[in-house]
Amino acid sequence: GPVICTEGDESYNAIDADVGLDANGTPYLSFGSFWDGIMAFPLNADGSRAGTELTRLAWASEIEAPVLFRRCGWYYLFVTWGLCCPGEGRSVDSLTYRVAVGRSQNILGPYVDKNGMSMVSGGGTLVVQGDATYIAAGHSDVIATGGKIYHLYHAYRRSDGDAVFRI
């Protein structure tokens, strides 16, 4: 069944969920979009929610799609800032989607960018953004395999507006 739902009167939006593991293998669910930002809480081994507390990991006026990633003793929080997707009066050229990251020594933060600014205060180090060929680069994931780390995300081709998968 549901681990968390948004009923409409909460200050958070229960979408774009991602599970990350701490150093002991305990799973944590991060989620969120806009409103009060990116939230997280621990899960039990069976995937059910452990407790009722929520921890805010990051905030920005337009934020969503968190990814928790652990590497070399650090936890990384990738988020997507901006507006995605054409429609609702938005053209491809007006999209602002881009990926930022912060790191912490604790899975529940605080996450800070390369300048030491907290992601709860709008900090984040830009990882990828649109360019002359692609726009709205975001909603990413990170995979480590074979000694390499891959950053995966979607974007739109400026020339024709088609959605593409990028690595």
C-alpha cells in the first residue's frame, strides 16, 4: 500500500520518490516538488514507513525529483530546479529545468553546495543544464556500475521539441 500520500492540505507534495541507502543499508525515501521542497524519512526493511517525522533536505522556489546517492563516505542529493515540459502555455524555449547537487556526511543532511550554502536555503551546485542543442535537462538518476558513475536525465531537442534520454 501507500507509504505516503498527499491529501491536499500538506505543505509538501508526495511525488517524485527515490530510495537511498545509508551506510548501514537502512533505506530512506526522499520525495517532493515545489511547496516546502524536498523531504525524506526512513523506511523499515520491508519498505514500510518508519515513524512519522519528515526532514526537509532542500528547498528552492521550483524544485523536484530528488535522488539520494552515497559514494566514498558522502551522501549526494541531486535535485531538479525549474520548469519542465512544454504545454500549459510553455514553449520548449521557455523551459528552465536543470540539475543541482549538494553533499552531506549524513543521509538526512544538511546538504551543502560547493560554496557551503545549505540546500534548505536554496543552495546547490549546478550539474547539468540546457545548451544550444538541448533544453530542460533534468529529472535525473545516478547509477554506479563497473567503477563508473552515470548521470541519466531527460531533455528536449531545441530543433524539434522531441524528448530525449541523455546519459
